[in-house]
Amino acid sequence: MNAQKELLRVEHIRKYFAIHRKYGNPKGNYLRAVHDVSFTINEGEVLGLVGESGCGKATLGRTILKLHSVTAGDIYFKGENIVNYGFKKMLPIRRDMQMIFQDPFASLNPRMTIEKIIRAPLDTFKIGEPRYRRDHVAEMLKKVGLNADHMNKFPHEMSGGQRQRVVIARAMISNPSFVVCDEPVSALDVSVRAQVLNLMKDMQQELGTAYLFVSHDLSTVRYICNRIAVMYLGHIVEIADADELFNNPKHPYTKALLSAIPVPDVDQKRQRIILQGDVPSPMNPPAGCAFSTRCPLAGSKCEQLHPDLVACGAPGHYVACFWPE
Amino acid sequence: MNKKSNGSSGFFKRFRRHRLACIGLFVVMLEVILVVFLPMIMDLDPYSITAVFNGPPSAEHILGTDTVGRDLLSRLIYGGRISLLVGILATAISVAVGLPLGLIAGYYRGAAETVIMRCADIFMSFPSMIIVLVMVAIFGNSLPILILLIGILGWPQPARLVYSRALSVRKMEYVEAAKVGGSNELTIILRYVLPNSVAPLWMNVAFQISSAILTESSLSFLGAGVQLPTSTWGNIIYQAQNVVVLYSYPWIWVPAAICLIITVVSINFVGEGIRDALDPRMKR
């Protein structure tokens, strides 16, 4: 990374979903999807966000884009706190923060042609003169590996990989400096995954965009990310540079995750760490460390106190554990 | 592969491919033309009473005469004017009221959903006949009021259909994509939620037109609708309530019943055609 200029800073962000809000929620039940998460993303950096299903990683990405209301915390984008921005104030910022969605079969309006879909951000953000917008769309299609012939097609006439290219084109056409990628390749066939991933990497390097790359696939994340944050039950438990995290994991949960990556070598004996039990319910999380119910190292301190992220080892390596190794 | 299938040209292309819908549209147009222009060409008199009661079809009265000796062809044509008007206008009002309310309830949920959908339930469970009878008693008995009443009382059906679709469409990622893309709520509702939620409505429209026509005739029967001697298809068919008419004088009610059925079936096909033509995924 060259400039190291901070682009996005998230501070103590929380997103709770009320359950039965409709009937006044008498019991006050909440689902804690994201609980007290802080991190920063520099310009042109790719931060991976990994964790198992339901750990709140997708919710975190959507909350930063304000697709969900924020329960508490601050989001600084280019130095501005956007948490309380309404629709009008968000508009110029939306141009600069976009999203690539998971399911290319659900993220394109089936009633719109590809041209209209990609052009929509140009029209809402009033980018360029209207008569040049069509050319702009054609140019963008070429960049993502499609061509101008695709403009008059409808999404159903394209394959999953092609659709995901359209999704990328739509996200990139306003030239954003930050893009949330919500499992962008997990819905694709394995054969086209690498192509789309390479496309995203090329775009990122060419345009200097920063990504928040949400995924459950560690190999994908390692391939594309500079830094990786590991999430568990709404918390970030460890964050470090990609190589550092893979070579020198500190948190017992990270270790268990890394040990589950398949190795393409029959002779190599892997030491798999099998975690016992299930992830606790985010409606009733443990009092102390979120991981204490399944952690092989957990003691009584872990059950009572919640560990904060603290620097540990290499610079930029933070871990939320009382017993980091 | 169709080369250019965007915009309205794609709509007409797909509609033309739906043969039954084209026939249906032709039949409905023909009916409207006949009902509007035939009285200008032919000498039709739906009111004057002739000497022949319950007369079977003859050279003088092509479709025969009714129980009090009025020419049935004239009554069928003039009745069609009222019935088609009531059916189409009342349904248009139902959709105009129900469609936006259903969209709002399904897209915004929360308080709007509770208020709108519970109102729809109340409207559907309350006997609408009684409301109409009371309203007619207050505002008097005229065709515009009747159309308005039938139309407004029919809003829950389109509202519920659109609502149930909007519930699933609002959670689609393309709606989120529109939000991230800076689209305002109105754009999202009109360009993303509406086009993906209206499909089931087109089929319902046909049924609603026929039920509006029949509601009008049952109101006439109760004395609150269009009054005799003005004829409607409904009140012609209602004469078949008399068992003697039903069995012995089928020419009185059969043509009106056939007209009603043909209209409903045709509109049904047109509805199906519009639904398919609006969906770019349909190509065949």
C-alpha cells in the first residue's frame, strides 16, 4: 500500500434488530447482528471480512452503506460522519460508495435492459452529459469483459458470470472510492469464479478503489485482500495483514477457521481443530467473550469479561483474546 | 435471439405473439363498437312494448321479445352500453385505488401496512350490498354514483394481490442496488417494485369486471341499481329467476348470458396477454 490515507473509519458501530417490533416489542428482544465493531480502511486497500454464516458480516457491510439504520456508533467516510445523514445529504456520498451483491440473479431488475441498469447511477448522480451516457455504458461493458451488444439484453438472457459482470459495471460506473463486496463470487460456478475475481482485482488496481470484501471463503479472501478481519457473533475477534493472519494467527477461532481450509495434498496430514457445540444465539449472546462457549482456552475470566481488540505481535495485528498465543 | 427487445416495441411484439389475447382484444373492441354505433345505424327501440309477449326469435324481432313484449336485440345492445361501462369503469377505479395502497403497504410495511391491510380486511368482510344500499339512499340513484360505489368497494382485491408480491420484491437485492445507486423512494417504487409486482393483477382485472357487471345487476334487482325500464345485461339475465322464463323462454336470457361470458373470457385473455407481454422473460 502506498499512500496509507484513511478512507473509512467505523467506530463502535452496533446494529441490533428488534424482534416483534410490530407489536411494541414488550420483551425488548433484540438480535445483536453487529456489536461494537471498529476498524479503518485506507484508500485503495482491500479489507477482507470473514466469518461463518450469521456472524453479522453482511449486515456490517450493509450498515456502513446505510441500507440498514445504525443502532449506535459512528461512520466516518473521508472524514465526514455520515451516520445521521438523510437521503439528500447521502446522495453525493452514495456516488462514492457502492456495492457488489451476492446473487446476480436477484440483484438485477428483470424488467430493465442492461443499458438501463448500468446507466441508472449515471442518471441519478448526473454524471456526464446525457447524450454521452450511452457511450459511457458501452465503454464500461467493455471494461468488464462484455460488449456493446449486451446493452439491449435483459438479465435473464445472460449467464450468472455475465450478470455478475453487469453488477460490477453498475457499481464501478460512478467511479467510487469504496465498494462493499458481499460474497461476490459465492453464487457463481467454480469455473467462472476465478475470472470474476480477477476482474474485480484488476478493476481495483486500475481505479484504486477500496473494497470491503465480505466472504466466508478464506482462500478467496487471501487471494484478493491486503488485510483481513475475522468476525464471530457480531464482533471482530482478530484483524491483521493477510499474510500475517495466515502465518501467525493469534485468536483460537481464527486458528480453527484456518485449520479448516482444504489443502490440495493427500500426503500432508492436517491438524484440524474441531470446535465443539454451536454458535450461540445472537439474541442471547454470552456475557463475556463471545467465543467463550466453544473456546478450548476459555477460563472463568472469559465467561465474565469481554476482551477488547489489543495490539499483539506484528504492527497492525489486533486480537480480542485474553490468551493470545 | 431477438435482436431488439427493449421498450414498448417489445411489448407489442410479445402481445401480438399471444394469439388468444389478440382475439380477445378484437372481441372486446368489436363489442364496444357495436354497442356504441349500432343504435345509430339500426332502428333500435328498447322501451316500446309490442303486441308479442315472450315472442321467440322472428324476422321482426331477431332475438325475440321479453316478458312485457320489448325487443330483445335492442335491449341487449343498450344493455351492453351500461354493463360494459359499469364493468370497465368500476374496475378501473378499484385498481386506481387498490394498486397504490397495496404497493405502499407492501413496500413500507409498518404502520401503513397495518392500517391499509386491516381496512382491506374490513372492506372484504363487511357486506358491501348494505353499504351500497345506504349510500344510494343518501346520494340518490344514478349511474355515476353506482360506478363509483362498486369501484371503491372493490379495492381490496387488487390491493391484496399487489401487496403480497411487493412483500417479496422489496427484499430483492435489486431494490437495495437502487438505494445504493441513490434512487429516491418514488423511483424505487415506480421502476423497481411496481413492474415486478403487477403481474397477478392482470388476471384479476377480468374477474373484477365481470363481478362488477353482476353486482350492478343484483343491485338493480334490489331496486338500488339502474332501474327498469333501462336495460342492462344483468337485469336481462335476472329475468331467468322466473322458472317459466328459465325453461320455456331461453331466448330471453341466453344471448345476454353469452355476451357476458364472451366479454369475461375475452378480457381474461387480454389480461393474460398484457401480463406476458410486460414480462421480457416471455419469448417463445
